Amino acid sequence: MEITSEIWQVGGPGLTSPEDAAVYLMRFDGQAAIVDAGCGGHGDLLAANIEACGVAPDQVRCLLLTHCHFDHVGGAEDLRIRYGCEIVVHELDAPALEAGDSRRTAANWYGRSMKPLNPDVLLSGTGRQIRLGDRPVEAIHTPGHTPGSVVYVVESDGMRVLFGQDVHGPLHADFGSDAADYRRSLKEMADLAADILCEGHYGIIKGADKVRAFIRSFL
């Protein structure tokens, strides 16, 4: 599903599995990144969707994880094996992945067990810029849903695209959620002035006013 000429949705309900959060793909100047990985178990279908976008396996440089929950990370190891890509996550969500913590990663919500996953690149602090071909991708720490939740922002076709996978939450003690952090992060995301929001479970929202209203509806 094309979002811009450089960004696609390649996974999620109707594309891979009803259990999967949305999986997105972007490519700039011959270098591609995948945003989140779904639950796993449908790697061949996800790979076919990526290929259908005209992205070659050797163009996939990294897997950008938005947070540590199973419906976003369960397929991460398969993607690393398939593409040789680096797995990127914030350092505050890394321990849950490294320990294979089925409660903190919400794998138990899906009746699954989380296998230990060792990321290649740890994001730290409030933000970082990741270079993808000719384009800077901005990683912004947005804690609340989980301690290490991150959104990614990039310009494409003259529009500002926000990958805010679980803008809607929810908050739960098992996740290490923090309501005050969540509200601060929502306000920060609303102020990013994105033209397109690629959400994890609510689809793709277009139009700066609609994006801002959607984000603020959870305040």
C-alpha cells in the first residue's frame, strides 16, 4: 500500500496477519528501512510485499523498532536473518528484549513467549538522526506507552511523515507505562506538525489538522 512514492505499508491486518501491528517500509536514494516487524510467522508474505514495492533485499539497511511490544518486534530476528539489517531500538526498551521478558513485551497477551533479542543499535537520550540514503530520519524518544517508545519523522514528497506506532497507548503496569510521560509525549507529537501519521493499529491518517486532532484526542 503506497503512502508516498518512497513509503509503503507492507504488513499488518489484511497484508500479513490480523495479530500484526502495521509494518512500514521507506526507501531513499537506494537505501531502505523497515519500521517494526509484526509478530512474526509470516516472513515470506512480508518479504513478498517488500519485493512488490521494488525494494531489493540488499537495499534494506535497518529495522527501526518503535517499542518493545511483541506485535511490533516478534518478527525482528527473521528480518535480520533475511536482510542482514541492523535492529534499532531505544536503550530503555532493550532490556525487555534482551531478557525475552514475555510480560514487559506483552507476548503473553498473544499467548506467546518472547525469545531473547539482542538489538544492534541502541538509541539514547531524547533524539537522534539516522541517515538513510540522502534523507535524515529523526528518531524522537516519546516515553509513556513504554519507557523506550520512539517515533520516527522523515520528509517525503514534500510532506512530513510521522511513524507513531502506538500513539493511542494503552497504558498498563506490565508495560512500565507512565501517564505523565505519555501526556508530555502526545503534546510533543502533536507539535511535530506532521502531514501524515502512520499509526500501528489505526491506519494512516492524512492532513496536518487531522493528524494533530487524532493525537490530541488521547490527551
